[in-house]
Amino acid sequence: MSKAPLTTTTLEPATSHVLAGSISQVGTVTKYELVNYFRSRRFFILLVIGLLIGGILTALVAYYGVSTFASSPLGFYSFWWGNSITFIIAINGIFFGGDAISGEFQNKTGYFLVPNPLRRSSIYIGKYFGALLASLMIFGAYAALTIGNGLYYFGTNIPYQFAESLIFSVIYLVAVLGFTFFFSSLFKSSSMSILVTAILFLFAFNIIQLLVSTFAQTEPWFIISYGAGIVGNVLMDPYPSTQPIRGAGPRGRDSVLFAVTIPEGLAILLGYFVITAIIGLILFERKEFT
């Protein structure tokens, strides 16, 4: 008997079944990752940290008066949101993404997870979405606290730049998680992956950016913290631009004060996410549970 030729119609059900199965796997991993964050109390600890930072700022503004910190709605959101949100995003990325993959190796839980009929890519993506959703919940709570204070002092006069900064902040969060997942796939030790990402985001990137821009007089376009500058810069009027400064460099030499543009900042953040997320997934696909 001759076999019927394979046609597009013949292949479509199988392809659709695989796609539906992959999406279902991602959703399942995401759900249990969120449950794990809640059970370990990690989510609530980071939520308290975010609310504590917001509470301190609320107390400072109430005690000293809003005019001490800002004279306009844009200045208020620049002071409050622009000076704190990148730190909150960084600690969420570190503690939600830092051990998301490495923990599977260190705690040996991967031995029970991987043998199941689950694609490794579904596990990786599901864990990423779980970390992203948990971070967005904390992000939303902090944004609500910021807006609440803004409404109290300036009414409904919310500058459009704040909406732009919100969008840029979410993009930065996406990039930070992509980067931390890469390091989590690189190491098999949770403490090591968390420590390395914490050092990079809390200290190293800022120091390297300062050294490169001040002493080497080179635009640090390759550093994620430089790209994240658009989160705070968009809240300034006018938007800062790269400009020369006479006698401000080492030994009184002329220097350049660099300011990332919005297109450049978006390109840096999205580039970090795409590159690190893909490399992290490849590392996880190839790493053996031995």
C-alpha cells in the first residue's frame, strides 16, 4: 500500500498540539513558581522592603514638607520615583532570579523536575514569568504608593513623563531578570549566583560606569546601569544631554558628561535581555544534573 503524502493539513494538528502543550507547561511552571515564592515568604519580605522604602520617603516628605524636595509635580516624581525605583527593581531581580535555575541544581529538585515530560525551555520560561509576575506585583504596590503621595500633594496633575518612566522601569525589570537568569544558569550554587548578581547591580556596574565615563572619557553604552538612566532622566525638564565640561576632568582637564538618550537606553536594555536570556536558556539546556 502506498502511504498518503504528508501535507500542511496533516502536520497542523501535531504542531498545534505541541504548541498548546508547551504553553500549558509554561503556565504550570509559572503557577508553582509563584506558589514557591509565597510559601518561602520571599515575596512578602521583598514587598515589605519596598513598602518600607516608600514609608520612609512618605515620612520624610510629611515631616520636612513637600516644598523641601520638589516645587512641581514633575520634580516630586523625579525625587521619589527616579531616585529609588532602579534599586527596588535590582533587589527584586537579584532575589527572584538569582537562584531560580541554580537552586534546581543545588537543592537537587531538578532531578525530580527534568525527568517529567517537560521541555527545559518551558521550565526556564515558566520560571522567568513567575519571577516577572512576582516582581510586577511589588512594582505595582510601590507605584501605587508613589501615585498616592503625588495625588495627596499635587492632586491629579500627574506628568506624562511619569507614565514614560513607568514603561522604561518595566523594560529595565525585564532586562534585569534576563541577566540574573543568565547567571543563575551559569552557576550551580544559589549563594554564588545571588552574590555575583548582587555585587554587579548594587556596586560593580555603577563603579565601572563612573570609571569609564570619568577617567576613560568613553560613553559606557555597554553597561546596563547606563541604559537604565532613562528611567530617571525622562523625569527631568529638560531631558539631560551629553555635554562637555571644562576643567572638570582628572588634573583639571576638560571632560564630557554623558547622558543616555531614550532610543539608546531602550536598545541597551532590550539588548541585555535578548542576549542574556538566550545564553541562559542555552546553558540550562546543556547543563547536566550530575
